[in-house]
Amino acid sequence: KQLLEIQELIQKDKDHLWHAMSRYNEKATPLIGMRGEGGWFFDVNGDKFFDGVSGLWCLNLGHGRKEIAQAAYEQMVNLSYFPLTLSHIPAIQLSAKISELLQGSYTTFFSNSGSEANETAFKIARQYHIQNGHPGKYKFISRYRAYHGSTLGALSATAQANRRIKYDPAVPGFLHVPPPYSYRSPFGEHVPDSDLLAADYIDQVINWEGSETVAGVILEPFISGGGVIIPSKEYLKRVAEICKKHDVLLIVDEVVSGFGRTGEMFGFMHSEGVQPDIVTMAKGLTSGYLPLGATAVRSEIYEKFKENGKQDHLRHISTFGGHPASCAVALKNIEIIENEGIVDRVSRLGESILLELRELESLDKVGEVRGVGFLFGIELVEDKKLKTPASEECMVNVIAACKKKGLIIGRNGDTVPGLNNVLIIAPPLSSTEEDLRFMVQVIKSVLREGC
Ligand code: PMP
């Protein structure tokens, strides 16, 4: 692009485009993406970057997959739009495929985003308990540090102070419990199995609230945006048992962890024997090529919506939810993930990247390196013993230094005031080994330089 053209674009951006999450900054120039190739993209200046966060952890197969674009094109010229008050073939096939992938019998309601998938889950859960003869069960439990979306219901489940502070009061009925965060355990330093204590805390809260008032627990198998928090496999098993005991639905948010990100098709699959009542998906469902959200519900739950052979329907609709082109894209995306053995690859390569990144724990600034599959978090500290979080300046410098070397990485957003000190790395699942080596080498060299 010509310099003048670029300047004009930047001016229009400043005047008219409202960016997500960022503060307005007169001096900063926006990074304007122009073209992508696999895990890389070029901005308007022609500078090249490796996308170490897959967009917003969604571009799992990278840019430019012609098969996916072709699937969207063919669907768009064939049946451009069709509502799911009726039915269409890509949605039917995708719902059946999701059920197969979840290794159970599931019925899926389609929407457009992760937030909407979670909103849908809350409505289904509340209505399910009514249909099941327990109309008093309306409360939801989620964990501090969790992110579940930006719409008011999903935001109410999002227990991150800074994201909420200007928009509260939240929707009534949302409760929060400690996360299974062993590095900064709310149950004290060096307490063994602190993640299981966090699970048991959910049991206590349900008892205190009265189980006849609690509809569901919503959680990510691994907290992603809230700082990459990786509990033991036992944690989710324990939570699932607790939910079952209290007739509380287990809602697993697989918006980030679904479709291979963690080295299993779904994150919950790391915990053997866990079969969630509801699974929500978005992002990786289409690898970000088109918007799509999905709320998959165990068929036994769906059955409760049929009374006297008649379905007492869910009073919920989304015009574009389950758009034919989005469903066609999702089907193609899943086909590629399966055919290319992406999930096993992520599991295998993810382990070796984690080992390499763990070497950084010898540095004074690195408190802990955590990861599963292609989801990594590096918690930076000022003082290793005291675990004082790294300063804002340090975080900004590290991210800027990576960018200067051609690598985009992220950080936990507005988790807790003063605790936004986790670098987040989540490269496309299809990244080449060379790209991954580049990514690791840049992170290592930047952190070794200090901040
Ligand atoms: N759940 C999780 C775990 C997420 O990370 C996100 C998005 N970052 C959402 C839900 C919301 O998804 P969306 O932005 O598509 O509404």
C-alpha cells in the first residue's frame, strides 16, 4: 500500500472503528492486517508476523485454506440462507457430527458466537429444571478468573472484576467460586491437591445455597483467557461427581479448548469418564473462517423438553444461528482436523514445546510456565519468592519486544486488578514445526533479555 493510502486508513480507523478491549491511544498506530498465509499475516506496511495467539484462539488451521473457502462458496450459491425454525442439510450433518465427536448422544442448538452459546446453555438449563419438576433451580456457579463471554448473562458468569465493573449489576443468580489455581492457591501456599479443594468448595457452595436452587456449574476444562490455569485431571472428575450428586448440570465451555486446542478433541476428554450435560463451542468450530456457536445438550436433557409426546419448545431463536455456510465451513474444518491428525499432532508437539518453555522457569522473572496442547501461559513476576506480579510496564515491554521480532502473543486480559501478568501463547494447530521453533526461540530470547 502507498504511504498516503495507509495514513488515510489509519485516520479512518481512529475516527470510526471502535476496537475491542483496547484503550483509545492517540499515539498508537493500529496493526491493520492485510493478508494471511498459514500461521503468518502481513500488515498494510508489508511487515510479517507469526500469529502466536491464532487471532483470538480461533484460527486453528491458519489462513488461506481453500477447501474451507470452497465449502462456504458452494453453500452460499446453493442455499444462501435458511432458518433453523426449519432445517437444512449442513446443520443436520453438523449436529450429528458433534454428537459423534462428543462420544455420547447430544442434540445441538446453533448460534453465532461463544457468548451466545453460553447464553443458550443458561436458558436451556433453567428450562430443563422446570420441565423436570424443579422450577427453583436457577443459579449458576462459575470460577473467579473465568471468562465466558461479553453479553450480560455470559458476563455474569465471567468472574473478572475489571470486565464487569462498569456493567454490573450482573444478571441475578450467578455465583463465583475459587479457581483450581495451585500457583496462587486461595487455600494457602503449598497445600497439596489445592485444585481438589477448589472442586470440593463447589460442593459446599451448593449445600450452602441449597441444591434445590442451583441449576448448573459452568467451567472451561482449562481456564484460558483468565491466565491459563491447568488443574489435574481429577479436578473435573470431582466437579462432575458433585454436579451429579446435586442434580446440577455440568456445562463445559469448550469455546477455546474444543477441536484440538488442548491435544484432545475436547478439553473435558482429558478427564476420563466425564460426560458433560451441556457443551458450548464456537471459535475453533469453524477455525474462525465464519461465525458459529453451538450448544450441545445430552439427549436425555433434550428429551425433557418433550411433554406428552409434544415438545415444549425452547423459546429461543437466532436468525443467523446455524447459518448454512457456517455449518458447511465447520464440517470441512472438522474433516481437515480429522484427516490431518491435528489432535495427536498438537498433543505430541505441545508436550515438547512445554518442556522447552519450562526452561524459562530458571529466570528470575518467570514465576511459572503452564500449558496443555497448544495453550501456554507464562506467569511473570517481579519477585519469585513473593510471587509479586510483573509490572504493567514489563508485560507491555515483553509483548512489544516479541512483536518487534515478528511474533504476536497475548496476555490475560482484565482478570483481577494487578494480576494481568500471564503471557498467553496459542499458535494455530496446523503451524509448521519451523514456525513453532521460531515462536519458541523469540519468546526465549525476549524473556532472557529481561524487561
Ligand atoms: N468462552 C470462552 C472460554 C472464551 O474464551 C470466549 C471468547 N474469548 C467466549 C466464551 C465468548 O466467545 P465469543 O467472543 O465468540 O462471544
